[in-house]
Amino acid sequence: MQRNGLTKAALHRKSAEEKLLLAARRLFCRAGIHATGISQILEEAGVARRSLYKHYGSKENLLKAVLDTEANMWFHWFDLDLPGLKCSNKDRILALFGLLENWFKKEDFFGCVFINAVAEREKDSAWVKDVAGAYRDQIIERLKALVVESGASDPDIVTQKLGLIIEGAIITAMVTQNSQTAHIAGLAAEDVLRCTGWSPSQVQAAAPTAAAAEAA
């Protein structure tokens, strides 16, 4: 799947702003937000300290940019990619796992910063957990909207089950570096949806392509 980080050639082609963002995402997921210092981010990104202050001003602003970037990826999936598919809402739910697999294959996949942020309990930075939690809630609400439109009899429970499958897939992919985790998670999601009396259709094959995920 993905390597431990971006290749030197790929990293060299990116701007200082992008390097800082990618380095911060990786370190926040790997080592934790509060355990990651500015010096570590600068060393990982290979840029000068002045670049951090020029583009972001502070570690706090860089963290906000990381959270915004991750949220926008999910919003793009739910608001643009999935609605564009000519299939049922239940098939759109399964197409989400195709998007996850494309994400897991990317060399800049380091895990989910929301999961890390919500798990941390630093009282002096409660805003981090609040912002990450708020973004996660917005993503879950979008997932629930698909579940409701699919006609599930108990959308709250179905959404919770799917949410657990998705978050479990992200964590497993991060640990194992195996993008096929998304496929297995999709099979588990099918089992959940079958309990609502649904059978997968042939239209499911129209799941978003890797190119579509790259555009997210």
C-alpha cells in the first residue's frame, strides 16, 4: 500500500505550505497532536521555521488547517462524489468504501486526525477535541442522511454500525498499511444493510474511481 511517508521526489515537488501540512498530518496521526512539537514538524517537512510562521503563523493554525483539509475531503465525498452516482442510496453507502480504499492507497494516508484528536484529553487544548468532534458529527450526519434516504427502518442504529465499521477500517488500514481493509469493511457494511432487506445491485460497480478520489 502506501509507504511510510512521501517519496523524496514527491515531497520535493510540493510547496513549503504543502510540506508543512503533510508533515503535520502524518505526525499528528502517528505521534499524537500534543506530543508533536514545532521542531518535529519542521524537521519532517524539511522547511525553515520562517515558512511555518509565513504560511500558518503558529502550530495551532497549522492544526486547524489539517482539520479543515481532512473535513473537506469527507464533505467532497458526501456532497459531490456520492450524489453524482446513478444508483440507489444504499449502493452509494457501499461506494463510500471504494473511496476509502482509494484514500488508503495514497502515499499521504497516515490515518484519521479526527480519531486522534477526539481521543486526546488535554484540558488546555479542549478546542481541538471540540473542533474535531464537530467535524466528525457533520460527517456522521451526512452518512445518516444516506441511511435515512435508503429507507432503513432504524437509521440511528444502522448509522452507528456503519460509523463503527468505517472508523475501524481507518484504524486497521493505518496499522496494517493494507488498503484491502476497505474492501473487507465494505463486506461488513453489506451485512448490515442486508438486515434492512436490501440486496446489492449491479450499479454498485459504478463506485467512484481513484481519479475521482484524487480530486477530493
